Amino acid sequence: METERADVLVIGAGLAGMTAAAEAAEAGRKVILLDQEGPQSLGGQAFWSFGGLFLVDSPEQRRMGVRDSRDLALRDWLGTAGFHRPEDRWPRAWAEAYVDFAAGEKRAWLRERGVRFFPVVGWAERGGHDASGPGNSVPRFHVAWGTGPALVEALERRLRAQQEAGRLRLLFRRRVDEIVMRAGAAAGAQGAILAPDEAPRGAPTNRRELGAFAVEAEAVILASGGVGGDLEKVRALWPERLGPAPRAMLSGVPAHVDGRGIEIAAAAGARLINRDRMWHYVEGVRNWAPIWPAHGIRILPGPSSMWFDAFGRRLEAPYLPGFDTLGTLERILRTGRDHSWFVLTQKIIRKEFALSGSEQNPDLTGRSWRMVARRAVGRRAPGPVEAFKEKGADFIVREDPRALIEAMNAMTGEDLLDPADMLEQIAARDAQLDNPFCKDAQIMAIRNARRYRGDRLIRTAPPHKLLDPANGPLIAVRLNILTRKTLGGIETDLQARALGADGAPAPGLFAAGEAAGFGGGGLHGARALEGTFLGGCIFSGRAAGRAAAGRG
């Protein structure tokens, strides 16, 4: 058996684990950071991300004319989270601490590590309820210049520096099967050494065991991620409040994101809470060039596409594109079907469609201002969006509206859509544009969005009639449920110490990132404001690394 020794063992080399390992090593501790996957997967899901980060009252916001504050952000967070369970004590404490971080040192901390931001701040989860309900009152979605890979690079530089200093070792292809507990305290971990595998990042890898390993450590930090890649586990944990779990889902994360680490922590005595809180998207499309099983990509929509359920009924406010993800999920599932539809024009897809993922945004990921500038000119959408329009199995393009709806029925193999009824709904919507005022909630929302400088520049198309051929062709997109984030998990205190069934910390055991519901066992509550996942990994990883090193 391979035996190693360290002061701090970090399990999981995603963003939370990388942050924790760097913090502990920089505090002078000997650290081992290990991961089940190979070195090509360093950074985990952060690498694939769009790089969105929740910041409050930032210079980028102020330059865009946005007035924000810590108090407004906290009000939005609490109105979105809906904390109401007895076990929400620590999640709420983490939420308040995280908002303080986002309104305080978070931006400076990232900039000190080389992270820069795209100047236009995005407006995600716009809400659409009342002022006390869920959603962001103002734009807060700051995109890292270079997207997710830029965040991974910034943290990898810290890790490599600690490697060179002899305080950090990275061990890949080590699958943890057990956290070793001695006299009620974490004392290390053991598991299997897996055979090397050169599969590309995100692709399935082999599980062939070459031997066993054990790491002895005074502190163990579990940062092994969530459950989104295991669709059966997602269904088993599906919340009752949303009704039956979808029969068909796409996966927004690789298959190895299976929640094993959370179960291993529970076996070591950690308490799991809020397991039914998850974050799944309703705008998923099948990747025409998949990397992992059931690979889906999320459309990041602007507010203008018309949204119809599987039976051709237009979704009512506040279930508009980009407004209330989980509310819309519940609305869609009430139909008894797992899919819905966008209907839009070329003018809308050109300006409003973005795709989640670093690989789908080569301009931002590649830090190319020349490529970014192309988003603002011409009739074509960004290259990856046009590729999905041409090759994606969920996209339909037609000049004639009736032919479009007939093709939508053909795609599903069911005549659920009545062309005459849908055309009447579209025509009624178009008629609302004859005046600068109207009763249509979505058109009012579009006009409100364009009052924000960032939306007017690059995110929201001018209101126009969908049935006017000059704005075409018409486009329909079948939307699927897409798994993504785990919002519950290992309960932790503000030092990221894992708590047991009695509420007391398990000595030497810490948790961070998705495994801890991004902190406390669910700092987002039942919903999220977006841009809070990567930041949650950083915040909880930082807390865990510092506490494990004895300076938390």
C-alpha cells in the first residue's frame, strides 16, 4: 500500500479544493491535494464555467450606472433563499458572511491573484415577483476575463508556487473510499490508486485499480463536488415540492460528479442537510459535440424569446427567460412533460443568445476584444451559437411560421402544438408593439431591461414583431431540463468544520464547495442568485484551508 503523510489532506482538486490547498500551504502547512481524475481535470467544473461571479457595489457596476449595496444584496439573497427550516441556522450565517465577502474583499482578493473582469455586468435571475421576492434587483453577474479557465489558472499559479516551495503535493487518480477516523477525529483517508487515463477533460475515465493508498493527516478537507452527474441520484433526491422528477434530463456536468464524497463524509459521521435542494436549469440543449454522457449546454437567454410549454401555452410572468429558474422549472413540470420551447427571431438569437461554458465562448475565454466586438455587428450570432443553430438536435429554423410549428410537432413525434392557437398568441404579442406602452408583461420587461446600459449594448434586442419577415428567419428551440448544482450537503460552521449529528464539530474534518452546499450545508437556500457558485467554492475553500491550517 502506498502511504503518505501530510498536515492537511484536501480531497478534490476543483476550485474549492484548489483554494483550500493553497491557503493551507501558504500558511506553512504540508499539504496533499488529491483527485480521482487525472491532471487534465485540474479545476473540476470551474474550468467549464462561464466564469460568472457575484459582486456587490463593484467599479464595473458603477461604470454601468448600477447602484448596489450590501443591504440590497442581502435583501435579495434572503428573499431568494427562503430559509425556513430548523437546519438553516448555519446556511443563513454562511449566506450573510458570503454577501459581506462579495460586497467587501472578494474583488480585491481575486484581482491580487490576477483575475480581471469583462466590463459589462450581466443581469441573471431578474426575479419578476415583488421587491421582497426572489431575484437580483440589479445586475451583479461579473464575468471573469478568460471565463472559468482564467480562475483555474489563477489558483493553479498559487499551487505551483507551493509545489516549488515543497509544501504541496498533487496526487491524481486517487479514489478515496474512506475517511479514516480515530477516537472520533479525522486522521486521513484511504482508497484505490486508479490506472492512468489520457481521456480528454470531462470524458469518462477507467476505474481499473492498480493498488491501494493511505494518507495520514491532522486535518482532512472534503471538496469532492456534488451529485449532478448521476441522474438517478438526482431523481432520488428530487424535492417533493417540484412534483415528480423528470423522466428525461441532460447532464450539465461529467459523470464523475456523482456525490460519492458526500456519502463518504456521512459514513465518517458528518451530518447531511438540505439534500433536496438542487439547482437545475430549464434551458438545456443537447450538445452536438458531446464530451460526457447526456452532455447538455445551457442557453443563457436574454428576455425576448417567447416561451411556450410542451402544449403550446405561453408561459406567463414571472416565468420569462432569465427571470426565475426554479419557479419556471416547477411551472414546466406541472404540465406533465419535461420539455418546453423558445420561439424567436434571428435578431433575438444574434443579440441575446449566449451558451454556458468556457468552450462555447472563445472570445471571452481567449481574451479577444476583436472577437468580442463581432457580437455587436452583422446579422449572425456568435460562432458557437450559429453552430448549434445549424447542427443542434433541438434547433429548428424556418421562414414560414406555420411550417415552424409543424416541424416542432415532428421533432417530438406528437401533435401537441396547435399551429392556429400558437400563431394567434404570437400575433397578440406582436400587436402590443404598436404603442410605446402595453399590457404585455414580457414586453414591459424587455423595455425595462433596455434601460440598463449593459443590456442595451450587448444583451437585449430592440422590441420587434416576431411575425415580420424582415426580422427572420423564425427559430424554435426545444428546451430540456439540465442538471447542474447541489445546494445542500455537509453541514459546517463558519470555520468550515463538518458537524456531526449532535451539532458538534467532528475534530479535524472540514468540508467546502458543493459537497458542503457551498458552505454550511446550503448557503443559497432553496434558490440561487447566479454568479454565486464559483464564488461559493472560493469562499468556503478559503475558510476551510485557513481553519485547517489553524488560522481560521
